[in-house]
Amino acid sequence: MSINYEAVLRDLRKQVGENAATNDPVRRFAWSTDASYFRIVPEIVVHADTLEQAKRTLAIARTYGAPVTFRAAGTSLSGQAIGEGILLILGHDGFRTLTVNDDASKITLGTAVIGNDANAVLKPLNKKIGPDPATLASAKIGGIVSNNASGMCCGTAQNSYQTIASAKLLFADGTELDTGCEISKAAFSQSHSQLLQDLSELAQLTVNNTTLAARIRKKFSIKNTTGYSLNALVDFSDPFELINHLIVGAEGTLAFVEEVTYHTVDEARFKASAMAVFFNMEDAARAIPPLVGDSVAAAELLDWASIKAVTGKAGMPLWLSELPEGASILLIESRANDKSTLDSYTQDVIAKLAHIETERPISFSDDPAVFGQYWAMRSGLFPIIGGERPKGTSVIIEDVAFELEHLAAAANDLTELFHKHNYPEGVIYGHALAGNFHFIITPTFNSQADIERFHAFMQDVAEMVINKYDGSMKAEHGTGRAVAPFVEMEWGSDAYTLMKRIKQIFDPEGLLNPGVILNDDQQIHVKNIKPCPVVDDLVDKCIECGFCEKTCPTSALNMSPRQRIATLREIERLEQSGDKQAASEMRAAAKYDVIDTCAACQLCTIACPVDNSMGNLVRKLRTPYISTTEQKVLDFQAKHFGAVNQVISTGFNALGTIHKITGSAITGAIMKAGRVVSKEVPYWNPDFPKGGKLPTLRAPIPGQETVVYFPACGGRTFGPTPKDPDNRSLPEVVVTLLERSGYNVVTPEKARDLCCGQMWESKGDFKNADAKRKELIEAVAAMTQGGKLPVIIDALSCTYRTLAGDKSLTDKVEIVDMVDFIHDKLLNKLTINRKKPAVALHLGCSARKMHIEPKMEAIIDACSNQVVRPAGIDCCGYAGEKGLYKPEINASALRNIKKLIPVDVSEGYYANRMCEVGLTQHSGISYRHLAYLLEECTR
């Protein structure tokens, strides 16, 4: 059936919002990938923040017969978060319910809540959610429950299936159901009696088939996410419990999940880990069955290939290079709620393994610094392999499961398949207690022969897993498209018929995520494979996992680094295919989303498992767009920066005066007219600051220590905003604070001439950027009496960039940020005479890159009784001066800040003036440098 997607889009925009639905070719393509190796371009992308938007989307889909795929974080590995037709993505602000009941035995979560955020709320209560996938810092509850995702510790006892209490659901026909509400269940019983009856009959039919029922129980005795959760049919008879548990692992094919209530599980307060090194895989596998029990919370297996992959890498134990070839490692963790129980557990483990020879004695450590290094091996394995794979290759993680007695043989068989199909880089690791292996390969898909080789490999894997060992083709990553062709092979025709019947009962029109889990196409796992053309070192490393999306300040505006890189790869693919016109058109159409609006804050690098930097990439991509005229302007600014800086500062003073006289409307009109003449004229903002001032220094006092102080561009250019209670510029406050602390202060004679170069680097002008940084370092170094005096810089981003300069220069001088100096030197010299009752603190991108957050928190704790850190505000999006010219970035990044700050909090603090200007505008309260806080509290 042909679907009129123009009409679908028209109706969607009317029903869910003009900006909530798009068929823009660039943005459709950007959302065509998840963390899997597939790419499917949707016809329309919808971002839904409310249940009503989701409901209306489904209604329109039914009208036109358009398929709908639901997507949460898109960290799925099997291709279940992409699809044709309508891609319905959980919006950036909705579905974020997070409530804990009185005794913390249950937690209710909107499906857009990130797993780690749920655990952060539960941690003070010594509780957590049961599911613990490795993606918990990025994955959302919608994906966790829909994939029945699990990880190192939850096994089959604490996953979503075992810990779900109830769910709020939206069915394909638009009906809502809350399985935890008796009123809702009663209404559903009236409207959908046939569905409930069909499910009850299906469960009874399954139980009556004793052979099938026994097979289902056996299959789910180990980890299994292949197909639907058929164990629900033998575990429950109540139709609402059947719905609850069939939804788990259904991958969005049965209903839209709005909200989930979990039974919480205990979070042990005491932990200890050991690294057991065996001479071979067989011995390591033999060690696993005795470990099953209360004494061991997790046991992670690393094969010889895994050990070789991490040997010699940063943070890895040095003795790995001394291990004999063929060695295997078990990382074992014991957990308890008291020290004595933990000690008994660790001794029990050592005793249970005493009969197996190990390469070195097994010894447990409860020191996080020690066992943290152990687990860094496990967590570092994937990023090391993914980041170092050959250019142009994909990275594929598959997970399979076996009964414990088959682990060693299965590992050997899998290794043989790596070599048979020419994937020598293949490594095996995994959750040994659950019989769960992960394996990583890095194939190329540049030719049909490459695809056929992968197809043959997967066929052999299926033969081995299913026919030889009766294992699970998917243990915890979900079926998706990756193993959909093998579902019937694994389960048999009777069980597969049950699955098709389940789909028919819930979604008779087949609109929800079609092709996922159940698919008649036996080649679907080798179709729609996303290409990985070689583009640039900063593109080629990306594995499109989506970990960056949580922290990226432009995710809600348009794109995250993952989408930007996916778009760049397609442009390059078009170029390499010879379709240069299409490449040129896409490059032009994507410029705003990919290049112009990236804040280049590099928070993505912190979250990225392969340490990639979208910020550095985008700056590099901006260089070719600098016109000859623009370069001349940049050169002039660099050469005459003192005058330019003074003019800008004076201009903002004049602008403030004009605003006072004429009001916002006329001032805004003047600025708008100015932007017609030059894009260097900023957008009008009533909260614009006055021009900044340089400080007046007192005469040096003999016998006092001297410091060199460099007032960075932001603080000396932009003074107080109309919301700021102090009329002084930052440099004036810093000098007051330093002099009060007993320091003589000297500043560069021509401070306005100097800059770290950030404003040029952000535009892609690296020549001027690096020259200005060098000029700054040389100028301040000359004032340090041969390196004896420290140099203080008052803006985190400026300090960060300056310290990244030529080591032959920076090593000769001590350059510190004002936050460091306040924490390390001033707090001990000054007396806090009064504390603020409550203040807000921003921990932005520069603070996180410099790992300076603890010092900022210590300063704020010394000066206030209560600190508020608005949740989810990781980067303000001002991006240096970019907030003046692309204010939508700042507005999007801070769209929720005002409602996150309590009404009794009237001031906030950070340590970067441009960020503070944006924070002030959107929070409605004054944000200033921490120096203001300490200066006021020590008067």
C-alpha cells in the first residue's frame, strides 16, 4: 500500500505541533541510525514530550497505515530503534516522572529517565533499580525495559522481567492502560475483554503443552532476549501480569511504554574484587559453576584476545605483559551490607577455587583505587577495540548465552569461527555467572563479498549456539533485526507460532516497529547495513553509540555529535560514489545543523567511549568556510585586539545607555538593523551586561607575595548585567580579593591586547588562535621573575586553552585558574564572616574538562548553607561569544533551568563570564564568578 507521507506530515504538524514533526532530509538521515550496524531512513521524525502527542501520532498512523517505531536513547545494538515510516522519539523534556514510594521498595519512572539518574535518587536509600546494562549512564528506561537489558550483576534474577511492578501503556489502537491502577484495569477489561481472554487462553494453551512449557522454562534459565518473553505464559495466568511481562523485551512492537514502576533492589554498601588469572580458558570456565551463589555478585570473563587488546594501555596493570599465552581472567566481585559478611564471602570464593591452579594467588581488595583498576580492564575493552579499529570498519558487539557447563567449549568454538571467517581481531568477554558471552568483531562492509562473509559467519554462529549447545542467540541486547532470522531456528515452530500470535493480539494491524523480532526475511540481518566511509580521524573513530547525547547542549535543538557524524559520513559516501551534486546539496543543507550550531564544548569527549571530540572536528570543518574578507577581519582583530576589545566594551556601555533611554523594542530594532549590515552584530538581549573594566592596582607592599593576574577577555569585556547586585567588573573583584588575602598583584601592561585565542579557534582560524595563545604565555611568563611567580587566569575556558599550549612554554611558568587559587590558597587565608543561605552552582563543560568540580563545590560549601545544582544542565550552550550570534543554542541548552531553581535562590555562581551571562538571562537570577561570592562573604 502506498502511503501519502506528505499528508501524514501535514496532519502530524497540526496535531502534535509544527516543530515536533519533520521530514527534513538531513534530519531524517541523522536519525536513521542507532548503536547497531544498521541504517534505515524514516519518512518522518516526531519528537514527543507528552502522552497526548504519542497518542495523536498513533491515531494518524492508523489513519494512513503508516508504521511507527519508538525510540528512547537509541543505544540499542540490534537495530530495534530505527525503522521506516514514522520514527517517534521520546522528547527531551517529557516522560521524566521519577518518584520513590515511602519505603523505597518501588520507584516509578518515565521512560525518558536515564538509568543512572534513577539510581542517583535511590543511592542515598541504599537501593537501585535491578537492570544494570553497561549503557546505564546513557540508556533510558524505555529502552531498558523494552530490551530487557541487563548487565554484570542483575543476571536473570533482577532484570526488568523480574522487577517490574506495573506499567503505563499506550496500545496501537490508542487505548491507555495502567497495570498498577485498578480503575484503569477495570476500564480496560470492559473495552478489551477479548484481548485479555486471548492472552489468558494463550497462557493456558502453553501450560497445557508440557513439552513446550518445559522448553520455555529451560530457555529462560539462562539469559535470553531472543524473541518475546514467552516465560510470561508459563509464569503468570492473570492477564494484566501477562501484559506487564510480555511488554518487557518486546522492543516497542506491542505497545508504547509511557511509565514503568520497578521493585527496587538493595545496593550493597561494602564491595571487594579479585582478579583470578588462569592458565587457560578451560580452567577459567571450570571455576564459574562453583561461584554461583550469594558470595559472588559478578564474575566477568576475559579471554586471551581480550587480555592482549588491553595490555600496555593506559591504566592497565603492567604485569599483563608477563602472562603466558592462552591465559584467561575472571574478575570477581563480592558485595555485602556489612564488613564481616563481605569477608566471609571473599574467603568462601577463595576456598571454592582452591582446587584450580591459578597463575598467581587470588587476593581480594576492598580499596576502590585497586579494584577500580581491575574493572577498568573490563570497561576499557570495548573503547580500546572500537577506537583502534582500522579506518572504514564497523564495530559489532554480539552477545550469546550458554549453560555454564558449555562455556569453555563454546568459547573455543567461537574463537575458531573468528579465524575461519577472517575476523582474527575477535575477542570474547562477558558475564560468566550468567553464561553470557559478548564478542566483538570489526568487519568491513565495503563490498558484497564482505556482506556475504559476515552472513556466513552469523550462520555458523547460529548453528553452534543453537544446534550444538541450545544456547541463546541474544542474551541481553534484544533481538532487533540482528537475529530476527534466527528466532524460529532457536525456538522451534511451536514457540514461534506463539510469538506471532502475541503480536497479532497486541498489534493486529502490524503498525508497531514492524520487522523487529519477527521477520520473514531470512536476509534482514545483512540488509540496510550502514556504510563507514573513511572521512577524517575525528569521524572514523566514532561507533555511533549515542553516549554523547545526554551531555550535548544542542541535542534538543537539532543534533548531537552522533547525528552530525552520521551526516558527515553520508556526505562522504555520496562523494566517493561519484554523486557530487547530491553531496554538495546535502553539505549545504546540513551546514546549520552540523557546523554552525555545534557548541564545540567537548562534553561529548568526556562521555565518548572512544575519546572522540566533535568540538575539535567542527572547528576543523569551519576553516574552509572562512571567506577571504572574513579572514582579513579575523587578522585585523588579532593584530589590533586591544583596540577591538576596548571598542566592544565601550559599545556595550553605549548599548546599555540606549536601552535605558529607548527601551527594549527600539534597541532591539537597532540591533536587528545592524545584523543586516554585519553578522558580527549580536542579537539583542535585555540582560546584556555593561562594558567591563580593568582594575586599579594598589602600590606593592614590601614583604608580601606577588602574583601575576591576567584578566581574561570575558570578564574585562563584559561587566555586570542588570540582574547583578554588584556594579563591579570581575577584574576589580579579583584584585580586591587577592589584595585582601595579602598578595601584591601585577597585571600585563597591555592586558586588553592579550587573549588565549579561543575566539579564533572557535571559528576555525587556528593560525591566529595559536599565535594569540603564544603571545599571551610569553607576555605573562616575562612577568614571573623566571617562573617564580604564579600566573592566575580568571576564566576556566581560557585557562584550559592556555594550558593546552606549547609545553616548552607552559612548563616554564605556573599557570593556574582563579578557582584553583581560591581553593588552594585563599580559603585558608581568609575568614568567612557570613554565609549565604542558598545559592546555585553551575558545573559547566570547562569545569568538567579540568576536573575542577570538587574545588568549586568546596568553595561554595564554605560560603553557603545550601547549594542547588540544576539537574541536567551540563553546558550552558553560550560557547564563548557564540551565544551572541546563535542565541538559540543557549536558549535550548538552558530551556529548563528556571524551573529547576527554587524560588528562594536568587543568585548563582560559576567561573566563566560568557557562560554566566547566558545563565543569568535564562535562569532569571544573577550568575557571577565564585570570586564575587568569596569576596562578599569575607568582608
